[in-house]
Amino acid sequence: MKYKDLIDKVQLYENENWFGEFIYFKTLGQLRDVLEDIRNLKFKEHVMDVIRIFLLQWGQMARTVEREDTEWKKLTDNLLSMRESFQKLRGKSLLDDFDNEEIAEHIKSIYESAYVKNIVPTAISKILHLLNPDLFVMWDEKIREKYKKKNPAISISANGYLEFLKTVQTEVKEAIKEESERSGRSEQDIVEEICTNLPSKKLGPEYCRKTLAKLIDEYNYIIAR
């Protein structure tokens, strides 16, 4: 991934989709207590009325959301059972060490816990991103196919999703390092600049910062469409 290409693609996404991002920001706001502690997750208040609606409106996943036999309650219970893993991953980001065995196992365990009836891998990634927007990167079938060319180990399994995160991380670090060497600035400063300057300002100062994991999804959306 080239730094300029990353910037250009994210800016394109932001220019085309800024209005819909209001839903994204409002969803994160409604889940603030859950991000602090997964034990605050409630079936009706959060899963049915926030996460499910997000998948329908922002994620455009009506076929998943509107099925009567989707196991939303089981999803809620499974996520609640992952409290220890969520706590261990709190504060972790896309740039952390995914080769660390403990981190890798927690990521895979949480991913597997969300695998319930009618909740497909694309929906899983969106749900997990909402519960830890710094770490989990969203994907869909087109994005998976794009990254499979770089890493054939990518699949819809928990191991495959972990490989996806590793591959995305490698690409992002390459772009950040390139800009750091060119500009003489620290990689940390470059990441902060990306997260604060790239999101569209059309929604106002309240919604002016995104995580690197979210911005990479925007880049992926553009290159895979």
C-alpha cells in the first residue's frame, strides 16, 4: 500500500459517503457503555435496537437482519461470555502484534463466538468493529477476495480473519513507514494526522475523528468495488 494511494482512496470515500457516516458515529455513541465493558451489553437495548439497525441501515444487510430465525439472543449471550477476551483486547489497535499468541487467541475466540445462525462473516466483522473500533477491521466478500491475492490463507474462519488482520496491518505499516521516511515525522504522528484530518468535516467537530481500522475499511471499500 502506498501512502498517497491510502490518502486518496479514503478522501474519495469520505467525499462520497460522508452523510451516511452520521449513522456510524451515532451507533458508536449509543454503544459507549458497552465499549467500556461488554457486560453492559443488553439484548434489546443494544443488540436489537442499535447493532441490528446499524447492519440494516449502514451495512445494508437486510437479508441477515430481516430473517426471523436469526439468533440474536444467542449472539448476545455468546458475546457476554467473552468478557475476559474483550477486556484483554481493550486498548489494542490495528497496529498491535497479532503474532502474540494471547492476542491472536482472544481475537479468534471472539470471532467464533459471533458465529450464530444467519450472522455471516461480513456481519461478524461489522459487529466486532462496533465493539472495538480500534482493532477489528470490517470486511465483505469483495474485500476478502482482494486480499486473498496477497494472502491465500485468508478465509471466513477465525484463523482466516486473523490472517486478514495481519495482511491489512502489513499494508498499513508499509504506507506509514513510507511517509515517515519521506517526511521525517514519527509514525505515531502520521497515524494521528490520518485519524483526525481524513474524516469529512461536513458532520462538524463532534464527529471529526475515526480510528485507523475504520479508515482502512474505507480504503478497502474503494479498491474492492
